[in-house]
Amino acid sequence: MAKYQSGIAGIWLEEDKILEAARKCQSLGFKKFDTITPYPVHGMEEAMEIKRSNIPYVTFVAGLMGCLSGLLLTWWTSAVSWPINVGGKPMFSLPAFIPVIFELTILFAALLSVAALFYLCGLPKINPPLIDPDLTSHKFALFIPKGEVGYDENKITELFKQLGAAEVKKVAEY
Amino acid sequence: MANNHSDHHQIQLQASPFLPSSGVKTASVAAAALGGLALIVGIFKFQNQVWPAFLLAFFYFSCLAIGGLFFSAIHFVTKAGWSSSVRRIGESFTAFIPFMLVGGLILVFGLKTLYPWADAERMASDALLNVKKAYLNYPFFLIRLFGFGLLMWFFRHQIVGRSLTQDKTGDDQLTHSAVPWSIAFLFAFSLGFSLFSVDLLMALLPHWYSTIWGVYCFSGLIQATFAAMILFAFALVNSGAVKGYINIEHIHDLAKYLKGFTVFWAYIAFSQFMLIWYANIPEETEFFLLRSQNGWLGISMALLIFRFIIPFLILLPRGVKRSEGTLKLVCWGVLVMQFLDLYWLIYPNFNDNSVQFGVIEVLVFAGVAGVFMLSVFKFLEKNSPVAIKDPRMHEALNHHVNY
């Protein structure tokens, strides 16, 4: 179960304003804030200075594991456990096994990437808390949790208003 | 920032004619002259060496020229925005297309040395060859060879011509009217290039056939085209001819293409190999037998390692696709491997299947390379190196590759 935090959220109606707000919060030294947007906003990663995800490394290692498993599987079944002579070819005929090895590489890489994504994002979230239902259609939110460095409700409310927030609201859980 | 309109007004945009350094230009002229000389001497003195060498060079640069047109057509058809700043690089390669016809004319003199079907004696004594007479004969071969060249020239005129006219008039309509021509080109290309590769390369071993041949040759064509485009993109930016239009985001996407089609090459090469290896029918295995003995096995393995495994692993990390030094190295490697691949396709049929490589191969290749470079340089001097009036240019300027 994901842990929820309380804090304060600003809601904007324009994409460029939420980007500016994110940039400002980043430059003020906030570390734990998050933005919620209805679609991926270009430039948000840079604005929030989000580090690149580690999922590609998971994919690579999982792919290698799949590759090795395929090699072991084909070798063990065809050359060790139940050798069958097919067309006079060697028991361990790599070209014939490449498709199996390839498929297992892809299968492992794909499934474990999705698993890693679920793990890192804390999915699935059952009945997640809602800051504003319109965040899935046309509103943008920036949320600062109580545990944030230098958290001060009044200052943040003031900051959000300066940044052009349409609404600033206290959030009990996000 | 992608969506901040105030930002990109600060980017200085410039697209001035590309003037290669005098050293590169002199080298190209010298290479073309030397190659021409080697070709003439070879035609009179070393027929058996010069024709395979010329075939290799002719096919290599024809591939790049058509590959450039293919890039342009694909991006017109898909109405791509990001590529409008690099599209002109592909279009500049098509400057070699007229020379395909010249090369075809030269090649006509070598048909008898190159192709068993062109030798009347062999044709008469070989029953299996004789049944392919309806396809493999002089008039039909010449119609296909020059028909393909003329067709490519025609489509170049329609597609690249529109792009160049737009530079002057700024007429958006040209982008839209290029779409049907590009669709027509893609059909003509897929059929025409398949026949082109079957006629020029597969017919060297006329008893043998592979139905995936055209796709195999295409996979090499497209991988080499992306490598050459990336190298030219860096050259345009570094020479200062293009400022602001091409940035690391475009290079990154071209590098993604390069990686994708590196895998595609391996996929097609393996598809061809595995079915032949598995079925093990003598008339099909001939091709790979020729490439597994007398020293050819090493070259076959080198292709697997240096055309697929190494570039694939190097291009995996994101950082490499955005780093000039490593990316250039991979591109040069891919271009060398395209040479090795064509060498591997052509040469096992000659010199009694022994691996032979000498001065004449180098000189003839350098000659055609010189002509290719000079034609591309001339194109880039005469025309803007960027399609500056493209109606989708704003998309390219704001291009932003997410993680």
C-alpha cells in the first residue's frame, strides 16, 4: 500500500504556467514536490530535474537473463535431456535455437520492465486520493508535501498565487 | 523549452550553402580522377578484377542515392514534422541519381564478364540457366536497369524538385502535393529496388535464388543511408553552414533509426540464413557454402559481429546516441560494413571463390565515392542545406526527445 502524504496543492489552467511553477519550485530547492498533468508535458523532466528512470537497466539485465534462459532451455531439452536427431544436424544447433532464444529475451525484457514500472510507481493504486477530478482533463496541479524542506503553508500559498495559480488548496492525502 | 515560444526566437537560425573544406574537395576530385583512370586501365587490362569492383561501387552509391530519396518520401507520406530540418540531407544524396544512369551505361560493357547469362556459350550449355532466358536477356535486363534509373530520376524530380521549389516560393501546397508522389515512389521503389538488387547481385549466381533478397539489400541500404545522413548532419553543423535548425535532438532520432535498422539488418540476414540452413537443399545452400570456405567464413562472421552485434550494443545507451564522437565512429563502421557486405555478396562468385582484395578495388571504389561526394557537394552549394520554408519547420525547431 502506497503511503499517502498531506500537503498543499496549487492548480493551474495553463501548461506554460505549471512549467514555470515547477521550474520555480525546483530553483527554490524543493525536493519532494510532484506535478500532476492530464498528459505528458514537454519540458517537465527538465523543469523538475527528474533523473532518468532506471527501467532501461532492468530491461537490459532482464533481456540478458532471457537470452541465457533460452540458451539453457534449448540446450538442455535438445542436447541433454531428450536428444533427437533432426535432419542429421548436431544436437546443439544454434541457428535453430535463435528464434527461441530471441523470443525469451523479448519476453523476459518486456514482462520484467512492466513489473519494474509497477514497482517503481507503486502500482496498482486502489482508489487513489484525488486532488481535483479535472486533473485528468484540463487542469494542472503542483503538490508540495508536508515533509518538504522548508515547508511553510503561508509562504507556499503566497508563492502559488504569485505564479498565477487558479486555486490553492490544502490536501489531506495524496 | 518545447512549448515556450519566447525561447526559440533567441536561437540564431542560419542555413547557408555548405562549402566543404578545400582539402575534402581536392581529395574528392583526386579520388574521382584516379578511380576513372583505374577504371579505364582496368577495362583494357584487368577485366576480371575491374568489373566486380565497379559493380560494388556502383551498387553502394546507388543505394545511398535512392536511400536519401526514400528518407524524404517516407517523411512526406507520414507528414513528419521533426525531420523537416534534416530531410534536405537525404535529398542531397539524390544528386547522384543521374550518375546511376552513367554508371549503368558503363556497366553494360562488363555484363559479359560479370553475369553467366550474358555469355551466350554458357547460356547454351546450361539447361537450368536457359529456362531463365525469358528474364535474363540483354534487352529486358537493359530495360530494367535503365528503367529503374529513369524512374528514380523522375521521382527525384517530383519529390526533391518540390522541396527545392518551396525554398524559393514558400508555397505550402508543395508539401501536400508531394504526398501522392511519395506514395507512388514507395511502390515503385519497393518493386524497382527488388528487381535492381536481383538483377545486379543475385544474377551473379543465376541457379540460386532467395525470395528475401530485395529486403536484404534494402536493409543494408537503409542502415548505410542513416549512417551517412548522421555524418553529413554533423558536417553541416560543424562547418557553420547550418545553425539552430539541426540540433542534438534530430541527431538522436536519426541515431534511433540507425539502431533500429541495425536490428532489422540482422533480422533479415538471419531469416535468409536460417531457412536455407534448416531446409538444407543443395540448390539453396550453394550461396552459403561459397561464403563458408576459402577464408570467407571469417568475413561472414565479421559481418555478424561488426554489422550487428557491436553497433547494436554500442547504440543501446541514450548517451551514445547524443554523443558526437562515438556516434560518428559507429556511422563510419556501418559504412565500412556496407562495403564489406556488398563485397561478401559479390566476390565469392569470382576469383575461384578465393578472397582477393587489391588496389583496383580501392581505386574504383574511391572513384565512384569521389563522384558521389562531388555531386552531393554541388547540390549543397547550389541549394539551401535545410528546407527552410517547410510548413512543418516549427515542429522540427521545437523537437524534443523525451527520455
